[in-house]
Amino acid sequence: MEIIRTSNYMELSLKAAQMVIKVVNDNPKAVLGLATGGTPKGTYEKLIKDHKENHTDYSNIQTVNLDEYLGIDPDDANSYRTFMKQHLFNEINIQEKNTHIPNGQVDNYENECQRYDHLIQDIGGIDIQLLGIGQNGHIGFNEPGTPFSETTHIVNLTHDTRKANARFFKDIKDVPSQAITLGIKNILESRLILLLASGENKAKAMARLLNGRDISESFPASALHLHEHVVVIADEAALSLVDKQKRSAY
Ligand code: GLP
């Protein structure tokens, strides 16, 4: 695990975008694993800026998103598909058919999970997976207790996760109680993983992740210690509870 410490969110976003751009330039047919939430927004802004200025080409890039709420139409204002369109896809030259997000409104959720797993295999696997981290250590929507062996599956969201995501909705009661998410196994199969963390509210989770190497299903992000190529980009606030010597220990 490599840790890149930045002084603020802007710098974090720039560093993350530079890593994504390198993957895209090295392989114009790369598969990007993308995340939603507040954390990657800045990265997407930097990707858009770079695309406008330097014409980085996404015409043959494929994307695979981590998760989607259940019971939400893909065109709903709060769907993760809408989020991705607004914050990235509409602003770069990616083909819509190459942007993959689980469908949260299907008759058979089990089939949808299997379809998504097969799709990832069919397009050659994920080259770079962007991740945020929940305050309870969730990655994607893999809540504490999720077996590391899980592939794409349906989850019941914890009250805390729904509360944390309520800021995107009118009211917490509008936040769906279930989601479909890539499993930890899928995430660990990515060739490179980029974990982003910004702000004081992530400090406890980052301390738990980095101060020890306690690998446990009760803290999903700890699975990342099992992967050989993880880069953590975090700002000072997110690393404020990480022991000084640990910040460069990986
Ligand atoms: C959501 C998403 C995760 C994300 C997490 C943190 O629950 N499903 O993929 O990493 O929240 O979000 P934020 O970046 O807004 O703190």
C-alpha cells in the first residue's frame, strides 16, 4: 500500500485525476472502475478540465460503477447513473454504451448481479478502481460483516450509511434501504486500486485502516491490505489520526 498525503482536497483530486489520466493514455481501451459520493467529485472535475484542455480521449474507454440504489429508476435524479452523467459522462467523449452501472430497477436482482459480474469479466476486468471510504469502513456499499468472498450482491444499507447519504436527498426517508454493489472480491480483482479520503470525518476510518494491519470483515476497507497494488491518496485532515511513522510505512 502506498500512501500519498496531500495538503488539501484540491491537491488530492488533482493527484487522483493524474493517475486515472495515465491509465487512459497508456491504454485507450482501459476499464475504469468508478465511484460516487462527495469524494470523487473533485477528481471528475479535474478529468473534465483535462479533457477540455488536453483532449484526453475516452472514446474507447469503458467504465464500471461500484454500486446503485435499489428501487430507483436509472433516470431518477438520485440514481448513481444520473450522478455519473452530471459529474462526468456528459462532459467527456465517452460512449454511453460503454458506461456500466448496475440497474437498480429490474425484476430479478439475482440475475442483475450475475449479469454485472459476467460483464466485468467480458470486458477484461477493471484496470483502475476508484474508491471512497464510508465512516464505518465500507467500500462500495459493502457494509461491515460482508464476506470478502462476495461478488456483486444486494445489501441492506445501515442506518448510518443512509444518514451519511441523506444530504443528497430531500429527506432521510427518501434514501433507499437497499443497494446493489460490487463485492469485495470484485474490487480485489482490479489491477490497481485508488482509495481516496478527505476530511476529518474520515480520520477514524483511516486510522483503523492504516495504524494496524488488522484484516477483518468487520471493517471492509481492511481487505485492501490483501491487494498488492493499492494507492491511498488522502489529505491531512483524513490522516490526522494516523500515527506519523505509519503515514510512510507502507
Ligand atoms: C457511499 C458510496 C461509497 C462511497 C461512500 C463515501 O455510500 N456508496 O462508494 O465511497 O458513500 O462517500 P463520500 O465520498 O460522500 O464520503
